[in-house]
Amino acid sequence: MTASQPQYLSLHALETFAAALPVRDENGQPKAIVYGGAERTAISAQARRRAERTHSRHRANQGEGPLASYSSGRRTREWALFTRDALVKNHDWDHDQALYAAKAALEGLGLKFGEKESTTHLTKVLFYAPEDSGDRIAEHLNTHADTFNMWLTQYTAAKTEAAAREEAKKNAKKNARKKPTTTDATADAPAEPAAKDGKEEDVKIPPLPKDLRTGILTAFAPRDAIDITVFGRFLAEVAELRTVDGAAQHSWAFTIAPAEHIDDFYAAADDAKLERRANALDFLDAADNAGAGMTGYQSLISGTFYRHAALDRYKLRVNLRASGMTEDEAETAAQAAEAEFIQAFVDAVPRAKANSTASTGTLPNLVLAHEGARPYFYAAAFQRHIDETSDGPAALAGAKRLLDHHRLITTKRTDATPGRLLTYDLDIQELIDQLSADGTLPAAEATTLEQLTA
């Protein structure tokens, strides 16, 4: 970040979906908000952030894009399983021993595991860490096997003692239920303290030796997982694993015209029934094999959405330096992260109903990138919704309004730069060409995605 470069990058996009469902609520319905007195279809910021984060991770892992030489993060509850797999594959540990050791090490760090059969090997919270954290933990445990095994003996003893206490408590309850009714002579005797809601007492895990703990903490540190420094993470369970306050902000996307939802009735055919019906020798056989195999409803939406994201360049560099990079390394990584952030903002699409609606093939109608001393969110441009009966197609009318709004802001705010814009829409391209010819285009036109980067 140069001294003359503004702190914030602001990104704006108009994006049209037709008969799609990029994100849905717990009932399978489209998300919606009320804005400007009208209901608008909405796409949550969480859905956008995940789509962009995983899009960039996939590209990096494929050796593509500006972040190809950096690692990526993984948000999961399965770190014990990844550590187990690395111990077995890379260090020839026994499978069951490796799983027990991995869970013990993470419990020693402060993480807790699920209590159901389906979650007993999963941490109770999602944990966002570099993808290779399991490999690094396994390497550390194997290198310090003697120290770890001594601690593991203490851990096992603590677990055994806690299990014995719990068993004794259960037996005491059983015996109490078998005792005869209390006599008058003992009626006033003090009652025994009740169990704590019948819950198992917490096991007092012995503290991990300092070198072991430091090694595991280092494995979970962000290091060069650039996406963690961009999107941030929060983990209250382990004090030493500092919260990373992300450098990126995302808004909820919403339609610039009123919401348009349909409940689509569908019928799924049963191939075997249809084949029998086609080959039936009389009408009774044909009737027996009539009808769909399954029917139901799915909600679909159509509309042009406005969405926004911002990147704090200063915070990004602070996060990179805090992860252990030198100033020069942080600067190089920050420039790569910004280029990838723009790319993901343009290309990533939430994947719900992707196969049945092809929504992930969508490209934005218009993208605007500009800088400022603060982030700029242009939702106010669409508080008065687009009326397609009088304003014309929503995407084109929205582009006119967005560009007019940007012109107003850059006229009145000296810290907001004109920036760059890119379109993938024929009608909007004609608008841009006309404004450019008139000398009233409020930003420089970019012809490729890469040119959106400052």
C-alpha cells in the first residue's frame, strides 16, 4: 500500500438471476428483506463470503490466480480426523492410536468434542485454520513422541478417574431409588447435594507441556493462508489463537426491483414404471404404471441484485504482518490478495440449486471498483425500487442509477476516486459507450477483469 493509495477498495455489482435459488432459508424458501417499502429478494453476506472464499481456495489449489503460491484455510470440525490421517499415512501410527492421540492433543489445547455418536470425533465448533494444520500437528506429535506419550498417560488417567466418578454417581442414584421410604427419625436429616443436572463432570485435562502446546498453536496460526487474513476468524475456546479481524466487508445483496418468487411444481419420473407402461400388453398394465415417481414444489427467484464488498488495505497488511510476514512479503501478498478478491467478487456465485438452475454461470451486468478513505455502500441508490413498467429493464435502469449515484458521490467527496467499471451486458455496454462519447462516464472503462485492479 503506497502512501498515496486510499485505504479502502469499494466494489459494487449488479447481477441478474433468472429462475434460480442461490441461497435459501431453513424452510427452503428464498431469503427476503423489506427495503424502501417493498419486499426484495436477498442473498446473505455469509453466502457471498463463502462463495468467494471457496472460489479463491479452489483456484489457488489448482495453481491458478494471484494466490497460487500461497496456502489456503479450511473451516471444519474435522481437525482430529485430519491429524489422525496424517499420523497414519506419514508416520505409520496405528489407526485407533492415532485418533485417540489427535483428539487428546486438541482437548489439551482447549477444544471440546461432540457427545453424540455421530459427532464424537468432531470439535463442537467450526475452526478456520490453514489446510495443512493436521499434517503439521501430526509432524509435531511424532517428533516429540516421548514427551507426548508421557502427557498422554496423565490424560488417560484423568479420563479414567472422571469415568469412575461418573459411574459411582450413577450407582449411588440407583441405590437411592431402592431405599425404603424415609422414617420420621431421619426426615429432618440434611439432603445430599443433587447432581449437576445429571451432566457429566468436566474432566480436568492435565496441561500440555509448553513445547507441545506451542507447536500445535503454531500449526493453527494463519501463517500464509491469505484467506484467513482477508475474511478473519473467531475462536473463543483457545485464548492464544488470537481472533483475526478480517479485512473484508460484505453486504447482503438485494433485488433493485420488488421480489419475484414462484413455487415451481415438479414431477420426477420413475424410469422403471415408464418402461413397463411403454411395453404394457393391455390397458390395465398401463394404468397400474401411470403417474409420477415423486412430486413436489421448489421456490425459484428472478431479479437483478445490487451487492457490495469492501477491502481494508491497511488492515490486510496488519494481519499479514501479524501472521509472521516481513513488510516486503506482506506487501507482495496484499497486492495478490486484492487482485484475487476482485476476481472472486466478479466470478463467484453461491451454489444452491446449481445443477438444476445453472446459476453459477451468471456474470455481473456491471461491476464498479473505486477507492476512498472509507468504504462506500451504494444501497441508497435503490431505496426507491426500479419499476420495470415505467423504468424499463431492471439491469439497464439500475446501471443508469448506479452510475449517476457514483457521479454524485465523487463530485461531493474528494476522498472517493472515480475508479473503473466493467460490463458483461450488451445494453449496458451501449450505455457506457454513449456516456463515454458524451464525456459523462463517471469512471474509466475496463475491458478485462484484471484491469479492475488499481
